[in-house]
Amino acid sequence: MADNNQNLNKIKKSLEEIKKNYADIGKENPFEGIEAASANSREVNKELKNSRNLLKEINEDADELTSSFKAILEEVSNTNKAYSSSNKSLNSLTSIASKLRDHQTGISRLSAKELSTLQSKSKSNSKSLEDNKKILEAKRQHTALLPKEAAMLVSINGLLDEQESSLNGLNDSLEEEAKNTKKIERSTGLMGATLKGISKIPLLGDAVDANDAVGAMEEHLHNSGTKIGALGVGLKNIGGQLGAGILNPANLLVGAFSFMVSTIKDLDAGAGNFAKTMNVTYGEALKTKGEMLQLAQSSGDAAINSKRLLESLSAVGESLGTNAKLNEGDLKTMTEMVRKSGLTHDEIMGIEKLSLVNGKTLKQNTKETLSGAKAYATKNKLVVNEKQVLKEVSKSSAAIQVSLGMSTKELARSVVQAKQYGLSMEQTEKMAGSLLKFEQSIENELAAELITGKSLNLEKARGLALNNDTAGAAAEIAKQVGSAAEFGKMNRIQQEAIAAAVGLGREELAQSLIDKEALASISAEEGETALQAYQRRIEAGETQAQIEADMGDKALSDMLAQQSAAEKFEDTMTELKEMVVSVLFPVFQQITETIRNNIPLIKTMLKFATAVAVAAGVYKATLIASNIAQGVSNMLKKKGAKDSKKELGAEAGIAGMKTFGAIPVVGIGLGIAAAIAAMYAMSSLGNDIMSTPGYGQRTLMGPEGAIQLNDKDTVIAGTNLFGNDVKSSPGESTEMANAGEMKVSGGNNMETTNTLLRQLITTVQAGGVINMDGEKVASVLSKIPTVQ
């Protein structure tokens, strides 16, 4: 019964799916109205499969149509992008071709690197055009191209398809020019560097443009000239620049003055810094600077100059906490080593401290360090970097230094011995300390023997460690540990046990074994050769002391021969500069001493100079204001004023300016006010006129007849002369208001005049050009000084 129900449910579900499928397809359902109980199971399954197949075919057709429409849409989009991209590429190629043309015609010069970059861009644009061509051709197969797309495709085909096309020609030309320019740059390399070196020479460098000379050489070579000819062109260019520049007396004077100022500034800065570092007075620092100048000149070595000597002296002082001076020999040696070998003051200070204690010079101790390292390495067929050994000796612990009698030779031997076993001095110290913790060390040794099965005997190593021979103790331990391969065969617990027994970590011990074997391997051939040479010298009768002394001399000589040509040239230029400094130094000392001893007098002189400057400024401002009034008068005359009152007003303004302008400080303001007042009065009061007395040369004509005026007469005539028909009495005139504005006694407030006054004062203070009626009246050349 259960099976029948299950089968009936299955038929029912199948009928429902058939109904849905035919509804989606849009066809009539053949089982419409048939109940599950009366349906044939086999027929239902067959129809279900049939409906599913029909639905699948329809979906596939729809998918295909969708894909087609998408493809068309993408194709159209791509063609738009292809056209835009092609347009962009063609613009870029046009720009590249223009730059190449300018280069070839000499309008501008591109470097080989720039030409190579253009070549890469040209190839990239060519590839882009090829891709866009494919896209446009694909579209043409399905539909018609737009006119602009068709034209673009024709253009691209023309650029890409022809063997001798302009695009191929562009790429070939770029490649050829890049090669030629690279050859030219190589040809001018050394010659150009020589000429550019001139730019570093004091005075000469300011007058010579080395790049211009190199450009002339390259131009010569671009025009198929020879290398010798190019050098001649470059030298001729330099000579021309010298003739026009440095040999010009004015330029020589300016250049020499600038150089002296720069030199004195450097002198002052160097002395000031040294004074702060060493906690001495500026005067003491300046004196030390003079001593360093003399020491540098006496050394005969361009690498040793006063600046570097002061730096070395400061480094020693900071390290030892003293401002005592180091002996001249060690000071010169330290400075030379720092400059020529690239060592730092910190890397040398350890050797210098030993030198101050063991009574030997820094040079002697350096030679012994290098010879000790070289001798031990040679006897053991090793090749080591002696400079690195020197650094490690300098930084070795004070305990080891004291234990080895502060002998740099023994310290160097210990450093190389530790290296022989892949260890540093710090690690050998660590191992020795572990060995001398007897109880723990013996326990670790027994545990390692038990776990590894190796037979260890560290008693000799403990004895060496007890006597401070840490490198010897490390060597003894290394002999018993075995090789890296043996260590690698142990399991982790065994590795950790044997590492603990020797006082190292597992990783440290593994690394030391690798380093030991790597150093022995790389040194094998050269080490054997060096040992044979050493033995031949012994057989020839030379003592070991002689051989090691020679080794030390050669090692130090090699270390001091590591300067580049550019550094040597720079040192030579600095040496020349210091020659000038040595001449200027006594003068500079005298100047600074004079200034220091006369500071009160200098302050007084500065105050006086400031007062003189203010007075001169006021005087100049007065002249400017007078110039303004004169400009107004000239303008009126030039325009041919219809009546003389404007001209008379200008003349009156000039008189007022000259009268009041002579008053110190405030005179300029009063003069401007008087000038404006006079000009305003003469130009704005209708037919009124004021006449100032002369010398009896004037006659007043009226109905009564002619009136002869004497030299002291003053005549005032006019209607509404003082405003509002107020009759004024003789002697009533203008007066200055408290705010510096002019008012008429009769009450008429002269706002226009005041406005003009303020504008004029502002203009004079600001500087510039003064215009009236659109025409330039005068130029204001300076500002009125502010007086406190």
C-alpha cells in the first residue's frame, strides 16, 4: 500500500512539472485534465522528458540570441574604443615624430635615454594600431563602418602594411638616432667630465657653464666631427666663456668678493660649531682653526684640510669627553684614513684609544692590526678583508683588549682566528663565559655526550677561556663539534644539547659551521698561493717580523689608495680654497677682534647712521613732492591753459612746497598741504585771484586809472572770496585743523582739498607714478620714512 502511494505522488509531481513546462513553452498540455490516479506512469515519464527537451531547446535559442546581441553591442563599443585609441596613438606618433625632427635638425637635443624612451612609445603605439585594425576589420565583416572608422582603417593599413611605410621609417630612425647619440655620449664622457670639473674651481666655476661646452662638443659630433675636433670645440667654448666672463674686470671683482665672503662665512661657521662641540670660547676655536690651517698646509696632502682636522678633533673630544687636543701625528692619520678609506671616526676611535694607552702612534697600531690579520690568515690559507678586521678590533671589548696587553696585532689575530671558525669576537666571549660557569658547563657537556653519543672534552677549552684566550677556546671547541654535515644529521634535541654545551644557541652554532666552511672554500686557491709566497720569503732568509711589517705597510697603503678621481679633484679644489683662507685668516681674526672690542661704539654709529638715513629720506621725499608740483605746472603749460590762474596755482604750490618742505620730518606733510591748498584755491574759486607782492614791477588797472604797486603791497580781490558773502578782514586766511585738514576762516570746509591731500600723501608713501587728467605728472621714487 505504501509503494502505491509513493508511486502516485511521483506521478502527481511529474504531471505538475509537465504542466509548468508547457506553460513556459506556450503549447497545449497533452495531459490537461488527467488525474494522477488514472494516468499511465510510463507515458507520463515519456512526456516529462519530452517537455524538458523542448524547454531546453528554447532556452538555448534564447541564450544564443542574447549572446549574439551582446557580441554586437561589444563590437560596436570596441569599434568606438578602437577609433578613439587609434586617434590617440596617431597623435602620440605625431608628437614623437616632431621631437625626432627637432633633434635631427638641431633645434633641440635628446639624450640616448630619451630617444630609447620615444622608441618604446612608438612601438607601443604601433602595437595598439595593429589591435585596433583587427577590431575595425571584424566589424566590417558584420556591418558597415562609419565614414570616420573606414577612413581610420585605411590610414592604419597605410601605416602598417607597407614595408617602407612612414611608421617603419619612424621606428628605424629612432633606433638609429639612439645608437648614434649613445656613441656620442660615450665619446664626450671623459672629455665632458674634465670640462665639468672646471665648474668646481673657485671663481672659475661661477663664470663657466660646462654643460654649454659639452653641448657644443656633442653638436660637433652630431655633424660627423671627430673626437679630437670635439675636444677642441669644447675648449674653445670654455675659452670664450672665460674671455667674456671671468676675464671681465667687473666679473673678476664681483667673483673675488663673493668668494671671499663665502670663505669667511665658512670660516666663521666652522669655528662656531667647533666651539659648541668642544665647549670652548669662539676666540679659542678661531685660534684652533688657524692651527689646523697651518697643519693642513704642512701635511702636503690635499685630503687633509682644516675642516676635516677639526671634525677629527671633535670626534676624539666627544668620544673621550675632553677638549684636550690630540697630537698632530694621530690627528693627521685619523683624518687621512677617514677621507681615503671610507672608515668613520667611530670605527677608528677604538684603535686611537689603544694608541693613547700603549704609547704607539695611530699609524703604527693600524699597520700592526693589518699585518697581524694578514699574517694569521696567510698561515692558515685564508683570505680576509683586513679593513673589516680593523673595525672589529676597534670595537672589541675592553676586557679582551686589556687581557691581550692592548696589542693590536694580537687582537687582530684573535679576530681572524674567530672568523676561521665562523664566529665573531662577541660570540667567542659568550662561549668563554659559558665554559667558566663550571658546574653548569660540565653538566651540559655530559648531557650532550649522553644525547649525541659524541665524546667531548672541553677541559682544554676551559683552560684557554680562563686565561682570556677566548678565540683559542672557541677554536678548541670547534674541533670537537664537527662539520656542518655532521651537525645536520643530528635531531633537534641533539643539536640543542651540543649547542648548549659550547655556550651557543642552535641557530648560532649552525650558522658558524656554515660560515667556517664557506670561508675555507672561497679562500682555498688564493690562500694556497699566498701561503706559498710567504714560505718562499722565509726560505729566502727574511724574518717573520720583516715579512709582517711589509704586509702592514702594503695593507695600509692599499687602504689609503681607495679614493675616486672625483674625490681627489674635490680635495685639490679645497686645498686651493684653503690657500686663500690662510691669507684671509689673519684679516678675519683682526676684524672679529675689533668688532668684539668695540661693540658699544658700533651700536652708537648704527644709531647715528639710522638718523642720517631718516634725514636723507625726508629730504628725498621733499624733492619728490616738489617734483610733483612742478609736474602739474608743466602739464598745465603744455596743455595751454585758457587762463593763467591754474598755472599760477601750480607755481604757488611749488613755492609752498619749497617753503614748508625744508622743515625736518613734518615739513613734507606741510609742504604737500600748502601746494594742494594753493592749486585748489587758484583753480576752483571762480574769478577770484590772489597776487603776492613783487618788486614794484606790477601795475593795477581800474576805472580810476592805473595804480602802481610797490614791493610790499598785497592785493586781494574777488566776489564771495571767503564764502557766504561774509566780508572778511585782511589778515583772515586759511588755518590748519587739528587733524591736519585745511579749513577756511569763513567756515567753508575744504573737503575736496583734504581728500586730495590724503590721496597725494598715500601715493608718495607707496611709490609709483602720479597722473592728473590721465597724464603722467611725476614718478615717486621712494617711500617717506617712518620716524619713531
